[in-house]
Amino acid sequence: MSTSTIANKSASTATADFLPLNGTDYIEFYVGNAKQAAHFYKTAFGFQSLAYAGPETGTMDKVSYVIRQNKLTFVLTTPLKPNNDIADHIYRHGDGVKVLALMVDDATDAWEQTTQRGGKSYLQPTSLKDQNGEVVLSGIHTYGDTVHVFVERKNYKGVFMPGFRKWESDYNPSQTGLLYVDHCVGNVGWNQMNPWVKFYEDVMGFRNILSFDDKDISTEYSALMSKVMSNGNGYVKFPINEPAEGKKKSQVEEYLDFYLGEGVQHVAIATADIVKTVAELQRRGVEFLKVPASYYDDVLDRVGHIEEDLSPLRDLGILIDRDDEGYLLQIFSKPVEDRPTLFFEIIQRKGAKSFGKGNFKALFEALEREQDARGNL
Ligand code: FE2
């Protein structure tokens, strides 16, 4: 179950990759009420029930619901008592991403390679076994309180991992066409982008494939900078944002103020039919940022011919951008919590391997209208 995203020109150098990654294994969210969060992601986004851990399975201090849609797996975890890392994380950050888990063939080697290069250990290689085989986990810290867990599951046949049982539910809303994680973006503090770029280069063997400075990503009021980090085969991409000076507060600063530190800003999810997916998500109550209707007046002059009819894109608020290799269609949700922190991007790539630079200005102006309404601009 590899997560295939963009073919990468450097795939031939994969033999030299000291941290070969097979894709994103799962994303774990620490949330205030995992039962309700699971219901939300099933109902609104079309995830399917997969697995459960809690007191009934011998996990006495927390519950976790695992939900899946195609190659996209979310784990939603809530503590059952206060005074532990999970409760503290939720108290400080609100609901948010704790774990960006990466699929590896050898979790012990991944931990050794990364900690030798300066990665701070989060979890020493740990073997979990049940009647379905063995999963080996290990992990390192990244920005803020976020961690990477390396998951080795080649010797496991069970539904998720030891400690979990299959979650059979009578409530099974249909899927919405979400396929896999395209990229996960981190927001870091002032002057912290380059240190974290170096972390991904030195500790994890990633390389910087794209950079945006404050001239690329600025409106009249606020700015940010971003560098996109990719692993060797291109399956895993982590853009890193930091705020930049503007007349008013950057959206990254607002995030840092409300998350109380660095963390995951958005998870971009791929679809093969963005019109169908986004129409369905909106019907189910997912809220998206809207750009002004005037965006569509001249968008085709900018991006050239596209296969889709413009009118459903305009009706749904889907944005279009083009690079040397093709075009992409994308849309951004509003934050999915009360704090203005984590949101989702839905993306359909039609050749383009970039991230929608041509949409940044229209998008950030839309975002600033929301920020202003919250009194944080
Ligand atoms: Fe993105």
C-alpha cells in the first residue's frame, strides 16, 4: 500500500537514500472527543471505519478510532484522564496533528539513520505483536510538538496494528473520492524555516524542491515564506512556512498565536475528480475559502486551456494554476476547529507538480477577510 504521488526526477538516486520512505502511513490527531471527530470525518469527508483501540482492547488510558479512505488513514485519539502528554497537547494546542507517520521497510534502521544525524528520539524501535504478526514503530521529533513515527508493517496481516480491533459500524457514509496525502505543510516561527529545511536535509535526507519568498506570497497586508521539502522518491513532501514582515499580521502568525507554537497547518489530499469531490464535501457541510467571482474573469488567460468546464469550478470556488508540466486544481477548507489552525486542501494534479503559486494572492486575500472577521489581522 504505497502512497503514489508525483513521479520524481530524482527517483534514480533512490539507491543512495538513507531513509527510503514508501509514503504516508497515517496521520494521528490528538482531539478532545475522538468519537465525535470520527463521526465528523466519516460524515463530512467520507472516511470509512477501520479500527478501534480503547479499554475494550486493553488500552486503559486513551481511545483511538482509525478511519480510512483509499490510501488515506487518520487516527483520532483522546485521553481518558488528565495529566498526560495527550491531554497536555490538547490543552495547549486544541485539536491538531501529533503524528505524521511514514511507511518504511525497516523502522529500526530509519530510527538509527535519523538519530545518528541529529534527530531527537521520540520512540525507540518498538516491536508490537499479536496473532496477525508484527509491527515495528520508531519515531523522532520534528517542529513544535509534532513527531514522525516510522511504521514497518511488512510482517503484519491485521487490520491496523497490534492493540487495535476491527471497527464494525452500522453507520457507513459513502466515500467522497479522497485518495492519498499529496503534501503536509508545517508552520514554524520567525527565522525558523531555514533551520527546519536543514533538519529535513540533514536528518531525513530530503531536498528543497521549491522556494517561495515574501514577494511570491504577499498581499497588501501580510506575507509568508515557504520552502518545499521532498524525500528522495517524491512520495513525501513537507512544505515549511514561516511568517514574513507585512503591514499586518501574517496568517502564519495567527496560527502560531492560536496553536501556541509550531505545527501542521494543512494536509493536502489528492482526488481524481475535484468537481465531484468538492461538490460532495460542500453538500456534507465542509466549508471552503471563497475567492471573489472576478477571479474567474481572467483565470483562463493566465492558465490557458483546461479540460474542465469553468462554470462548475466557479460555482464551487475551485482554483486553477499552471506550471511547466501541466496544471492543477485546488481548494482550501476553512479551519476544521474553532481555533484558526489546521485546515485541509483538496488537490487534483493534471501534470503540474507545483503548489499553486498563481493562486497565492487571491487565496491569501480571501484568508485575510476571514482573519479580519476574527479580529486577528
Ligand atoms: Fe498546500
